[in-house]
Amino acid sequence: MNIHTGIGYDVHRLEEGLPLWLGGIQIPHSKGLVGHSDADVLIHAICDALLGAAALGDIGQHFPDTDPAYKGIDSKILLQNVCKLLSSKGWQIGNVDAILCMQKPKVASHIPAMRQKLAEVMGIDIDDVSVKATTTERLGFEGREEGISAIANVLISKS
């Protein structure tokens, strides 16, 4: 069996009046993330981790922000496409472990829904998806509520 791991990282700026999408679900908040797509920072980090684990580049190569086809796109579609690409190369997702770094809003009560949605999109068991959230104790851009970052670690395998 061939086993690979991958790490993904993404950052998006927060701005008043935009919807906040995290882990494929909309979170009530006065600010949302700015991006070419729906700016779901968690899904973007997972996409990069999966692509990196399979040595298939990164999210920007596959879904460039210069392509109008991806303007405002639901990031769940990007994740589905990444999963299809991996599958076409013989890879299976073992597990995903991800962290959201943000000061506000508090998202602990939304994590079960995020895990469920991500598992559905990737076609894996919810027990193979971990999402955690942490503050930065008011330090840095996350602590000043200027943006949100996400880190994802994945395990993929093929026979």
C-alpha cells in the first residue's frame, strides 16, 4: 500500500456584510471572507492538503482566481472536483484533520455540521474528519479579527 500525507494552509481577509462560509456551511456573523470563490478557508486548506499529498499541485493551479468560471463558486464544488481527481489517480482519502484559527465568531457549536458536510462532500465517514477551532489570544491578524486562517493535514492511500 502506498500512503502519503499532505498539509494545506489558507488565509482569507474578513469584511463586513459578506456571508461567512466555513467547512461548507454558512455561519451567522457580521463579517465574511473575501475571495474569488465563496472564500471557504477551511475547504481551501483541505483541497491544498489533498492535492499536495498526491503531488498534484495546489488549488490555485486547478482553480485559478483569474478564471471567471470560479467567480463566487461554492467551495464544496472545488472539493468535489479535487476528490474526483484523486480518485481518478487511484487515491483514497484516509482522514482529514483541520484547524480553524480565528477570534470570532465562536464556531464550536457548528463543528459537527462542518464535519458532516465535509464527510458528505468527500465521500468518507464522519469519523475520518476532524475539525478544531482555536483563537490566537487576540494576537496577529486572526486575533484582530482581520482574517481567518486554516491548516489541514490529510492521509491518502492507494493499493
